[in-house]
Amino acid sequence: MKHKSLAQETCPISRGLNVIGEWWTLLIVREAFYGVTKFADFQSKLGIAKNILAARLKQLVKDGILQLDNKGGKRSQYVLTEKGRDLIYVLLAISQWASKWLFTSGRPSLHTVDKQDLLEIAPLEVRSRNGRILGSNDIEFLHEDKRSSKNQSTD
Amino acid sequence: MKHKSLAQETCPISRGLNVIGEWWTLLIVREAFYGVTKFADFQSKLGIAKNILAARLKQLVKDGILQLDNKGGKRSQYVLTEKGRDLIYVLLAISQWASKWLFTSGRPSLHTVDKQDLLEIAPLEVRSRNGRILGSNDIEFLHEDKRSSKNQSTD
């Protein structure tokens, strides 16, 4: 299915999904976090068709999430950029949600650890500006328009 | 494109994407966070074809992310379950990443606020077990197998 492009939407969720809201994209990024850099290794780890992988990797380079590093005459290596590394929060949020809700049986195979001590990190937290930890019921999404009207109505 | 199912994968990212890794799914969930509950409203907000929307909503109910509430003879209302509300961390992570990297021009239309004071919340944080704030370079993904071998090698 071909989607309409969301690249110019002002909602950051729409715009984000336009770049990363595709199954293979985030799995490729996950493999890059595991340290995979070569085409053949992405292919064997993910069991993905060569043509699809080639297209996805090309797009990820174009989007500035991976960069091609082929110095020294070796085969091309795909490495996460800073923009790419920042996706770790997205992967973490998905992993945390799925570990909580989708493992009625079995155990998650992925551990997210602090590089320093290899200990599992604490769950993602959301805090208010004054440092209070917020649960999912304490948070609200407000659209730009609504926010203006809410602010006006409390003036 | 039809994907192979990832429902039984032990990687929580794979398993999570199997449920939420589809563009429309997370946009429907976003609308639910904005307070949309009716089929017609999802349709007009998202500009999505009726048959696709019907299929996605049905799947979201089946997956326990939305629940159908049609008491009182009114039309069906779709409301987020606790499992659904927990997706706010995923939406937040996407929104935060996209707001940082995909808005070279324009401003994000979505504000994530503390319900209590309607003030924008602080960015998502990742902390080590002892409370240190971790940047994306301080975090590592370890696969179950690798973790065992790393632990053994440091024994």
C-alpha cells in the first residue's frame, strides 16, 4: 500500500512515522544498534529480501539515519548517525511496551543496558517540568489550536 | 506488502512492531489520545478510507488497545485501554525524535502536557539503575545470547 506523504505535516508523530513508521526500517536500525554494519549481515540477521533491504538502506542513508563508510577499500559499512542513534528512545519505548504487554509467555531476548556496567537500565520515565514522575494518565496531547483556546479560556 | 508474522519472536521490538508497526495504527491511537472516540470522527480527522479504518479499528480492539463502549444505545465509541494508554511513551518518543530532527522549518503542532497545569512536559529520560541520566551513546542493546557470554567472560 502506498501512503500519502506525511513529510510536511505539522504533527511530529505523522512526520516521524513518515520516516520510521515502517516495520523493516526500525528492525534495520535495531540491528545497527547490535553492531551490524554490512549488507550481508543485515540480510542474514533479518531474513529480508535483497531488493527490499537495498531500498531500505538507501532510504535510511538518504534520511540521514545511517551513513555509508567505505574507507580503506573494504566493503561498504552502514553506521548510525547521531540522528540514527537518537532513535534508541523510540526502540526503547516499543521494547518496554511490548515486554510489558506481549509476553504472557516467554521472555524478551533484548536487554537494554548501561554500557558502563552492563546492567539493565531503568524504564523510560516522563517527568513534569518540576520533576514529578508522570504516569500515562497524567499526560495529555494537545493540538496547537486547542492549546491556544485552552490558554485563552483560562486568561 | 504482507509481512511474515513477528508475534512469536522473542525480541520485544519485533513483537511490538507486529502490533503497532503500522502507520495508521499509531495515528489512530494518537487521535484516541486527542479524545476522538467515534468512527466518523477518526475518519474525518485522518482522511482514511472507511474499509481501512474499519479493519484497523477491529484489529486494535482484538489486540486489546482500544475497547468498544456502546452502552446507552449510542453509537459505538472506541476508548483506549490501559494497554493502549501505555503506548503514549512510544508516541512521545516518536514525537520527540521528529520534533528534534525533522523540523528544520515550521513548528510541531503537538504539545505533550502535564494534565495538572497544561505545561509542556520534560523530554523522555533514560536513567541507569543508580539514577544517572544516560545519553544515546551510553546505552547498548544486548541480545540474550550475547549477554550470557559477556557475563561469563567477566566472571
